[in-house]
Amino acid sequence: MPQAKNVLGTPLETCCTDPLTGFYRTGCCETGPEDQGLHLVCAEMTADFLEFSRLRGNDLSTPMPEFGFPGLTPGDRWCLCVERWKEAFEAGTAPPVVLEATHMSAVEFVSLEELQSHAVDA
């Protein structure tokens, strides 16, 4: 399987291993046919975004140990569904993005410029 690329065209870097993120729980925002939500965007959680997501029916703050999910807090990095990031961007609450760890397919939904406008300083 070829190495996945990020939105900058370089090899996809790890988003986070603590908590372990990614659709496949590899720490990377990799995707495949099973990933219906397209967990492509490596984002650094903020209190505003976590509240935004909770109000839209996706509570990322509450631990769910039965699914191995610790619950996220501001500062945690997590592979977000690209459509949720786009929705938050349009609402003015998009969390910062780690471009090197964001899958290249994200630019099929949001522009590189939009992602870059929220880039975490490397």
C-alpha cells in the first residue's frame, strides 16, 4: 500500500497517539472505504470547537470507555471528519489544523487556503 500523503504533498505524519486517533486508530488520519465519515483533518481541540461539536450531536468530550474513547480536552489532537471541520469553519469555530498530519483528500472538501488559515504553527 503506498504511503499516504498530506495536504502539502509530503508523507502523512502522525496526528496523535495519546489519545490514539484516526479511523483505524493508528495515530494517523488515514482513510479507506470503511471510513464513511472521512476522518481526514488532524485538528487541535479547542473548548469552542468541542462545544460546537457537542451541540451538533457529536460529543467528543465525554469518555466512552466501552469504545476505548477517553474523551477529548482542549489541546488534544484528533482526526476529525472533514465535513464537521468545514461546518465549524463556516460557523467561525474551526479548530487549528496540523497540515503535515491532514490527509490530502481533505482538499476535495475544503481549500488548502482555508486549512492553512487555521494551521498550527509548526
